[in-house]
Amino acid sequence: MFSLKSKIALVTGAGRGIGRAIAEQLAAAGATVMLNDLDAGPLEEAWQAIAGAARCAGDLTDPAFPQQLVDRTVGELGGLDIIVNNAGYTWDNVIQKTTDEQFQAMLDIHAVAPFRVLRAAAPHLRDAAKREAAQGMRVQRKVVNITSISGTGGGVGQAGYSSGKAAVIGLTRTLAKEWGRYHVNVNAVGFGLIGTRLIQPLTEESKIEVKGREIRVGVQSAVLDKVIAASPLGRAGTVEEAAGAVLFFCSPLSDFVTGEVLMCTGGMSF
């Protein structure tokens, strides 16, 4: 139905889970993909599995790195047509137990990092649009930011995560208005319960490491069962299904859609 051949895509958080599935589907549709992840090991595995991909490991919350990532993508691959701001994680606690560091970490990865990536990309997108206009051409480019049902409806124990995911919706809708003149569609996909390591059954061992910190993740089994039972589809989504919603916004099928939030939740709502 469509091809992304000749398109260059940047996907953050592409080493595992939803991000890797997004990168795989973009590559399968013909795009050349720059993979980014904080963790070099999973990033290397993804790079080896995705034909034609490039990779750039690094910390998106380092103020200098988003610019370096965008510049490397353009310099190494020759342009930038699709940006998927997917990188993120959860660091939950009820508000009275949430530290300033914890709250800021959620804002930094879910809102500040996408802002810096898009700010860095702005000159490349603008200049490309101007060159094409001078030749009588219109080329649609794509930005997809990742939000969450927690960003639209809140989540118990997720003051930081929910705030960051809500902020990215405002960023999405603002850039849709700013960048329409450059023929850039800017949309967001909001996920509900997707089968990644972040929703594994909660145990003492269910932890992830982020920049040297051990962070407990997961959901209590009884809570997980209750949430799944309340879902109209009666199950969690797969990473491939989550990536499919993103692929729509990266494709020509969405050329007249911008400033929208597509909720990929299996029908769950708050």
C-alpha cells in the first residue's frame, strides 16, 4: 500500500521493546533507520538484526547529545524524514515519596529530550522544505512523539511520568502548528498496556538499570489481571501492534493528519 524507500528515520529507545519494533517496521517498509538507545548492548543487537540500519548510543538527557544525534543522522545517512521520539521508562512512587530527582528524571526523558531532538532537527527540516519548494516540490515529513494513557488520564503513583507524557502532547500540538508550513506532520501515539518489561509481574527482581540507578518496575499481578480484565479487548497489546500505530503516522496514509493523538490502548480509558 505504501513504501518508505528513500526515507531516513531516527528512532530513539530503539534497542528493545516498542522502539525496536518501530524500527523494524520502518525498515521493512523501506526506510533507512538510525537507531538510538542508552544501552549499547541491546542497541548492538537491534542494529545487527535490522538490515541497513545505523546506530548511535547515547544519553538523550545529556543536554548536548540530542544535537549530536541529529547531526550524525543527517551527516551519516544524508537527511532526515521521520523522527520517532520513543525513548522512556517509568520510575513510579506516590507523590509524598517522590523525590525531586525522580520527578525531574521523568520530565527530562519524556518531555525535555524530545524537545531537544526536535529543536536540533528544525533547521534540517526547514532547509529541506525550502529547497524542495524552490523546485516546485512538496515532500511530507513525519514526527511521532510517544505519550501514554497516563498522560491523558493520569496514573496512580506516576506524578512524574504522567506529567512528562502530558507535556509531550502540548509539544506535539504546538509543533504541528509551527511546522505545517514546512510540510511536517507532527502527531503522537498514546499507549495503554503493552507487553514490555515495564509491565512485568512485580517482584523483588523486577528492576531495570538506568544510568547506574536500579529502578523497580512492573505491576502487581492482581492489579495487572484487573486491568486486563477491564480492557475491551481483554489483553495487553504486543510491541508489534504498538509499532503499527506509529507506522501509520510515519506513512503517506497520514499526510493530511497533524496535531493528533492516537490512543493505542485496546479500548482502555480512564
